[in-house]
Amino acid sequence: MPILPQQRDIFPANLLDREAVVMPGASRWVAFYTLARREKDLMRKLEALGVPFYAPLVRRRLRAAGGRTRSSQVPLFPGYVFSPVDDDQRRSALATNTVARWLAIPDERMLVDDLRSIKRLIDTDQPLTPEARLEPGQLVRVRSGALRGLEGTVVKRSGEQRLLVAVRFLNQGASIELEDVDLERL
């Protein structure tokens, strides 16, 4: 099996940096739910079609036989690729034979804010823990450090305090260990 180059998880690179990410009328954010383990295939096809997308990828280290470690990129939210599309782009994505169904996003601004927070968390290059279910906790904002301005929920996992950043549309998120950060309650 050939080794493919590292997959881009966002196209174009400034997709979430734009001020007018939520544009009334033309494009609507949708979540494409892919066939099993076809997220990267869909991302490659969307990029070839020029359709913007974001599907957070995180690095996983796996221990192989003989003590070797392998590293691969896996989706943070398996099965989901987020994309601002018009009707023609949505039909093109559905024609790739990698999409099981698409889900309309009821609150696009909330989704984009959540995706920006997840991207900031991934960009810190600190180990992330995917969180399948969200639990109620204290809402906080980070006041100092590399994550300054990031909002999330403080949770306790295995005796350590972690900052949970959620994508509320999916009711999933990712958490990062809190070390020497100044937090304020919201």
C-alpha cells in the first residue's frame, strides 16, 4: 500500500480566519457524514473540486510489533467533514460516493466558533483527548498563555484537570491538560 502525503485537514488554509465565514444566502455550513473510514478520501475529492472543508485531524501514535511506534493522523470526529457549500457543491460532494448523508447546521455561527476553538487547541501541538460525551462543569476563559481567550469547560479525568472544548452540534469535543494557566469564570 502506498504511503500518501500528509492530508490537509482544512481547505483553503484561511477558511476559519475569514470574517464573513457565515455568509447569508449563497453558502450554508453542512456536516457531511461519511461512509466508514472515508473522511480523508472525501477531503481529497473536495479539495480537487475546489470545495472548502474542515475536518480536524490529530496525530495518534500506535505501538506496532517489535516495539516500533507508528504515527498516523486520525479524525478527531470520526465520520464528519464540515463544509460551507452551495447547492451545486453539495451535490458534487454527494456524487463522490464517500458521503452517507449530510446534516444541515442549525446555528452556523456557533459551529464556526466551536471549530475555531478546536483548531486553536490542535495548533498548540499538545496531546488531545477526544471526548465523546460532554458533562456539565464550570465554564471558563483562559486569561494567559498560548490558549488565551479560549473558552471551555473544566473537567476532571484520571485525577487531572482538563479544559474541554466542544463542538456543540455534535455533542463531542477535545480536552487538553491544564498546566499553569490563569482561568476566569464566565
